[in-house]
Amino acid sequence: MIGKPSNAANTTQTVEPAPVAGPNHVAIIMDGNGRWAQKKGKIRTFGHKAGVESVRAAVRFARKANIQSLTLFAFSSENWKRPEEEVSVLMELFNLVLNSEAKRLHKNGVRLKVIGDVSAFDSKLVEKIRKAEAMTENNQDLVLNIAANYGGRWDIVNAAKVVAQHVATGEMRVDDINEDTFSTHISTAKLPELDLLIRTGGEHRISNFLLWQCAYAELFFTDVLWPDFNEEVFQLAVDDFNVRQRRFGLTGEQLLTPGS
């Protein structure tokens, strides 16, 4: 795990920064299902099924911690390259989870949103996605974003195409394009800025996930494999976030000086 606060004594006098408000938007790369299963002598797909309970735990914690938005990386645009049997099981699992979880999410005030290119999925699965989104669209306790057939580069390119179309039709001038206007066309446009990205499984990379949104996000990596992820591990990540000084390009001294 990186980013863990040091317990070493500090002999120099320092001014502690003001406490950071908890994250409003957390994203998680749910890595390690296959390795978890293999360690137990099972096939990789066994781990994917076991990981569903960790999703439930993450949603429970997010609601209790007053996190506004939780984005989970379920299936990347590169995951189609995995063995056909594994992809088939993942699609089947997605179907089953939608069937079993949508009503539970709705009952608990969670709004479900799927981000990514869903056009590649079976039409019946797309219909289930749209029905679940419609059923939960007015819920306000938490927005749960499932990134499926998603890639950060795809997200940026897709937004660029929309902006280019606006320019071509005269709805927008080239000079109107800036970070703010571009951000209104990415898949998380109506959500809070991403505050915290967590990756389980021990890898230290973001794997083409939320590339635009990660610009100023805090990163937290843990060796915990996804099926072992629980509310306690989630709390460790949030605690780590809460002791960080987020400067957004400023100096620490500027943050500590009112009106700077």
C-alpha cells in the first residue's frame, strides 16, 4: 500500500493543514478476482462471482460515509481480449446482478448509472440496463456508476466527437472550447469531481480508467484482492485521503494563508 501516513516523529515545528472534507466522489478499480480464485484452487470466474459481495460492501460504506458518487470499474474496453469463457461468465454475471440488485439499490435510495459503450452488449442486457437506470433515476442517496465496456481514452475521444459536432453545426465556436466546456461532455459530466481513486490487487496503475477525471484525484493502492475488500479497507482509504493536503497547483503556504 502506498500513501500511508508516516508514524515517524517529526522534530521540526510544522503547521498542520486544516482537515480535508471527506471525498464526494470515489472510484474503484476492482482488481484481483482471478488471482483470489487461483489462490484457492478455483477457476478465475469463481473470483468474479465472489467479488459481488465486495460491491455490496462498497455501496453500503459509501452510503454511510455520505459519499455522493461511487464509480466502479466493472469491465474495460480491453477486457474483450480475455478468454471467451471468462467474458461470457462476466456478461452472465452482469445480467444476474442487474436482476438481483436493481430493486435493492432502488429500495436504498441508490441511483444506478452505467457509463461506457453499451452498444457492444447484447440487446437484452442493454434493455435491462436502461430499465434499472429508469427505475432508480430519481434516487438521491448515492449515485452508483458502473463502468462497463469503458475506457478513459474512449471517454475523451467520445467527448471530442460531440464537441466537434457542435462546432460543425454552429452550436459552438472553436474559441468556446476549454476544459469546462469539454468536461460537460464526458461520461461523468453531472457528477462531482473525482476525489479519490482506489485500486485493489497490488498493481500501481490506473489502466485507462477515468483519465480525464483523475487529473487531481488522490490515488490509493492496496494489496487487498477485490473479493477481500470490505468496509474496513474502504475506511482506511478514506482515512488516508482525509490527512492529505490537496493543493491543486498551489503551495502549502498559500493554503494556510487566508485570502491567498
